[in-house]
Amino acid sequence: QLQLVESGGGLVQPGGSLRLSCAASGFSLDIYAIGWFRQAPGKEREVVSCISNDDGSTVYADSVRGRFTISRGNAKNTMNLQMNSVNVEDTAVYYCSVAGGWGQGTQVTVSS
């Protein structure tokens, strides 16, 4: 059974950094494209970044390009989202998604 579990969310000050992780079980992440999404209060869920499963190419939302980095983790079946220079607009619940499945989300709050 496919399961995704996010971790690493929390409270961070504007300009700070945070690293989100997603651990998958029940299948191998290596054969799938993977993605991070977020949903802010009162807004629709939006894509943050994706990474392909063939050539490793990445895609970023304009709002995070140059600040966030998606990667496959060093640990087997994990994926990461490095968030740098965060701002209050990055406050949201962040979800990882693979093969149509979703994690439960992890809250990121950017506030001074």
C-alpha cells in the first residue's frame, strides 16, 4: 500500500530556511516523478516543484524559483524540499505527491 509521510515543517522567521522531507513506503520512488505542492488558507492547492524520474529535470513555480530546491533524498525512498529565504507568502501546508498519492501534509508557518 502506497504511503507518503512528510516531515520537517514548523515555524520559521522570514529569510530563514527549512528542509522538508517525504518518506515513501509500499513502492519505489525511483520510477516515478515526484512533486511538492502547498495549500495556503483560503487558497487552492498549487504545485511548488516537481522532478522527473528519467532525466532528473526539475520544474519550479515562479514564486519559489531560486529559493527552493527539490531533490531525491540520499536515504532510499525519500524526497526533500530545501526552502531558503522564505517569506510569509510561503506559509502553507506542504504535501508531497507521487503516482497520484498524497501525504498528510506538514505545516510551514513563516512569521516573525
